[in-house]
Amino acid sequence: MTSTVPTAGVRTYRSVTAEQTWERIAHLLPAVGITRVADVTGLDELGIPVYLAVRPTSRTLAVSQGKGLTPIDSKVSAVMESIETWHAENVHLAPERVGPAREVCEAYDLPSYDLRSLSVAPRPLLTDSLVLDWVTGPGLLTGTPHPVPLPALSLDARLGIAWDYIQFLPSSNGLASGNTATEAKLHGLLEIVERDCTAQLASTPLSQRRYTDPRTASAGPVHTVLDGFEAARCWLEVCDATNELGVPCYVVYTWAADLPVLFAGAGCHPDPTVALLRALTEAAQSRLTFISGTRDDFANAMYHGSRNFDARPPVTHPATESVPDAPDLLSSLEGILGQIARRVAARTGTEPFSVDLTRPEFAVPVWRTFAPGLHFSGRHEVSRG
């Protein structure tokens, strides 16, 4: 089955169309090692477009996936994710400073932040006196250079020749590409906020969660996607995971008798409809990840564990929340980025910042965004409890 979901009534919040993006990036596939781009939509009954991009020489995951309302959206999403991952596996930056966190932050006239708020290894030896290589990235509000350890940027999971105690685990949290630098930074910051929301949701009992009726959304594409789940006889549960940052975030859980595994998807965006669609399409992508079996980071629990249910998961509370319309304040991408960055800084006391990983020879904006003080789970699990 192949499908295209009508997109009328949903803003893209992109500077160019997906078709234009594809024209810009198609010639880069050999350079980053992408050997195959496949439409796997037909492996499932939902009809929600899902593509994958295969990069056999990857230093982390060989397969990147993309979802969207149309095949071209999904195709571009998969390829852009693979391209941005290549950039993080091949960080070209040289250290700007070498020293302990306290001294480096003082050199930039900034308060030292807790390095453990980054993606750290189990039982790290991180202290304010540990000497590290550092690079900087501009703050999302002031443009002031903010330091971050260079090893925290890398997605290179290969074993090095020399012995070294690993302080940071490879993580793509906050890594994003876009048609412009602003798009990439916004995408990365929204991912970080999403992970913060889902980390809080994971510790919230089912009885205390807020459940949303997705049929209250006004945009037609939401209903088309929901129709696909219903036609495939899928049970759906939508949780409003929005936290004190006030950026709409939804988590979708789905289960079906003929595929009795609990799948989840999450989406975060200032436009609630976009956030919901991202969560729904990610849940569909999660099903296809399982069905296609192409990912190389499956946890055993996917096949034998808490995600397997012989019957539909129990429903604790009715869905009483509605999906609000987009607020009028959503104008420029720069304005949206600044608004969210201010909220993050107000909560954490640290200005979020981004490091430029863009390669001039590719001219695809790739940035890694950091927001020290927000939470995330290492495997990005969205637990239902």
C-alpha cells in the first residue's frame, strides 16, 4: 500500500517545499554513503508514508527513517536524518580551548553548567576540574559563544586505538538539519523539549496523565491519519505531555491484535496540530520499524518484554482534552525559536545554544543544539508505565 495524506490546512513551517529540498540534496547521497532510499509504506496497512535511507558504512546506525504526510516529505525526512547523522559522525571541528569546565566557562564569562546534564556514560568521572577539549556555539538568544566539550558532539561509535575513559555517550538529541540554519536550530531545540516532556511523562502515573481526543483537531489531515489507524484496527491513546515550558507535546500509543506490541510516537511543536501529526506519524513509523526489521538498535523488549500485550492495554481514563488551534503568535521561524529559547532559559538558568556542524562542500545546514538542565532518556523510550 502506498499513500499520500492530504495536507490542506496544515502549515509546513519550512522555508522551501520538500520537492525543492530534494533537488538540493539528491546529489549528496553518494558523498555521505547512502546506497538506498526505500519506500516501506506498503509493508503496513496504515498507508502513512514511511521511507528509510540506508548508509552501510555508518559509524552508528546504518538505517535512518523518515515519516510525513506525503511520500516526498517522508523521503526527504529519511535522507536528511541520514545526512545530519553523517555530519555528527564526522565532526570536523578543532578544539578552541583545552581545560577544565570551570576555567573554560570563566574565560567566556559564563556560569559553569553541570556536564552531567549532557549525554554522559554510566559512572562518568566528570568534575569541574577534568581537562577536556572544548568548542563553542552561539546562544540562541544573545549569540554569545557557549562552550561544550568536543566529545559530546560526536556520534562516532567506533572503538579508538588508544585507551581512554569514555565520558560521553553518542547521542543525537538536539542534532538536526534544515533548509536554513534557523530551521535546523528550531528542529533541534524542539527535539530537546520533546525529550524533556516525555521524560516527565514516563514518571507520571497513568491515572495522572492528561488524555486527548484526537478527533477534536480541526485539520483534515489529522482525521485522514486517524482513519488509517482505525482501518487497520489499531487501538490508539493520545497523551498531552506538554510541561511547564508550554510547548505542545503529544505522545501516541498504538496496539493491534494482529501486531500485539505497544508502539509509541511523540511530537512537539508550537502548533498543536503539527505536534499531534508528528506523534501520530512517528507511531506509524515505529510499527514499520518493527515490521521491516531494518534497524540495528532494537532492544530485546521489542520482542520479549513489557511492550508485548496479548490484549489491548487497559484504559484508565477517558480522553477529555481537546486539540487547540495554533496560536496567532506563530509568525517567523526566528520568532518561534526565540520564544522557545527564552522559556528554556527561564526554567534552566542557562541559555540554550547550538554548534554549527555544517560542511561547506555540502551546504546543508546541520546544527547540534544543547539545553543544559532539561531531561532526557538515553534510549528515548516513551514508557506507558
